[in-house]
Amino acid sequence: MWEEHLKGQNIGLRQGRQAFDPARPSLLCVHGSGGRAENFLPQLAGLSGQVNVAAIDLPGHGQTPGPGCQVVSDYAAWLGDFLAAGPLRPVLLGHSLGGAVAMQLALERPHLLRGLILAGTGSRLKVLPAILEGLLNNFAPTVGMIVKYAYAPGADPRLIEQGTREMAQNDPQVIWGDFTACDGFDISHRLGEIRLPAWCIVGDQDNLTPLKYSQYLVKNIAGAGLTVIEQAGHMACLEKPAAFNEAVLDFMAGR
């Protein structure tokens, strides 16, 4: 049924291994800055058969043509149009920038969603000016620095190598636009308007969106809960997929 949302559009969408089952809840994963649907391969494999899981490439990323966006609300408008084009009303799992997009959509078009899973994100996502400048003028070293901080100190080096390689494949303007969108994002004063069921997941060693960001979300979104994944950084979905998937399934039960 995800195909009904595509309707001939050129959008990168990866689905779980099992056939769609209308009796199961649906989950759509939205990646972070410089990411792509492949960032959720452990979820596409591990959650399939229990939920109708899919992961989407935002404009300018993966298999979805650009241009990318420089404002979170523009990404949210694009994603809302994708959801409105078909019958599914999924839970959105948004990581980092994807979490910002999910919250923005929850504020603007909540009828398109059944809930939110907010992974490694926050209501305000300020970015160091050195990162924004480096993405334009010193791309490869800046990407390396970002990816280094995205993983916990004990993370598998192969994950870091793969993450660096994949992020470096992006158009620098697209990644710069992603981080610019994050830098301009601030809905701290509007969190009380989110009425959808919500759950936060964060690694205890997340240096990019630390635990206090998720704690703030939980404090200000009515009914929200929190799972802290030990020995995981910003990319907890890849670093500790079993624990991450367990938290997702606990929330998805009955959705």
C-alpha cells in the first residue's frame, strides 16, 4: 500500500522484507541530515513482519531527486504531501532532522499521523557556525568530524567508515541545507500543541543531540515517554539495533 502514496513519483522508498499486512500498524522512518533510507536497514529487517515498516529518502537524498530544503517546514510540507497522496496514516519515526520534520508535521497536519517516535532529536537544533562554513568550504574533513561525533566511542569502526562514505556522497549544498534547516528550527514554545502519542529514543552517549534534549521533549509533550539506550551515540538505530527495535515495537503495540 505504500506504492499508492508514490503514484508514479520518483521518490526513494525502501520497505521491509515481509508483504504488507493491513492488520499490522505502519511505520515510516525519516532520516537525519545527510542521511538516506539505508540508515534504517536494521529496522527494515528487524521490524518487518511485526509492523509495515518503510523508510523514505527526503528530497536531494538517496534516490529522491533534489533540490533539498533549507527549512524544516519545507521538508514537512513535502512529506505531508506524500502521506496525503495515499491511504496510510503511519507512526513517523524521525531521526535528528527527521525528528524535527516529524514534529513540524505533527503541528501542521496531525491528521496524517498516528504517532511519533523521536530518535536523537530535539525541539531546537542549533548548529555550530564552523560546521555550516566547513560544509561549504572544507567538505570532506567536516563530514568526517560530523560522523565521528555521531557515534559512541566504542562503536564499530566499520559503521563510522560506512557513515562517512555515505554522507560524503551527498551534494555539499544538500547537506549544508539540512544543517541550515536544523539551525533555524525551534518549536520549543509549541511542544504543548502536539497531541499525538509520542516516544523518544536517545543514546546515552549522544554528543549531537544529548539526553537533555529528549528529556525536554518528554517534559513538554503530553504523555510522551523515553527510552535511553546504553553505550550508543547519535546513531543508536545502527549502533544498538536490537535495543532500538525493542523500544520501537513497545510503542507500536496497538497502534
